[in-house]
Amino acid sequence: MRILHTMIRTGDLERSIDFYTKVMGMKLLRQQDYPAGKFTLAFLGYGDESEQAAIELTYNWGVDHYDLGTGYGHIALEVDDVHAACDRIKQLGGKVVREAGPMNGGTRIIAFVSDPDGYMIELIGRKA
């Protein structure tokens, strides 16, 4: 068994695809409209879905906003240099909500970024 994807809903599919591709450096792996269900799915990631997990963006036609709820946590991404990743994200218009620094009670360097819909993305420094 393995994790295939994490699904999050978006109120603006193109805005979210732009964020995940241009700011977070992912690739749009596939996208398909489902007219009978009135929704579109877009899968994004850093590599082929046969080898890596992806993020599934779900756009329900005509819905432009979702409440995030209190149960959702975050998506975690490993990066070589958290400080450099935060600088790059800010230069590209992304929103860093917790600057790079040691995690609470630990030494591992982390940061948090907010996507356009408010979902949190944790950046975790690669272990040396």
C-alpha cells in the first residue's frame, strides 16, 4: 500500500494551479472536467504518480469558497533549504505565514506557507 494523493477543494482552479506550479514548483500531471458531475479534477506533484503522491485539486463548478474547518492540518513538503524556499516563495508572490526556524520543542527547521485558498503547507528541511 502507498498514499496516492491528498484532495483539497479550491474556489478558483486556475489560481490554485498557478500557485502550486509557479510558486511551489510542482507540475500539472493531469486535469479532467466531469460535466455530468459539474466538477474538475487537477492532479499536481513533483513526479510521476506511479512513484510519488500527488495533490488533487477539486473544483466544483460555481463554488468559489470553502470553510477550511478545524480538522484539517497541513500538507508537508521536504526542501533542501527552508530559508531559501521561503525567500523564493515570497519572491513569487506566495504567503509565508511562519518564517523558517526550529520547530517548537525541536531543532528541525520548518516554515509554513498558505496557498490561495488558505490551506497550510509545511516546509521541512531535509535531514543532513
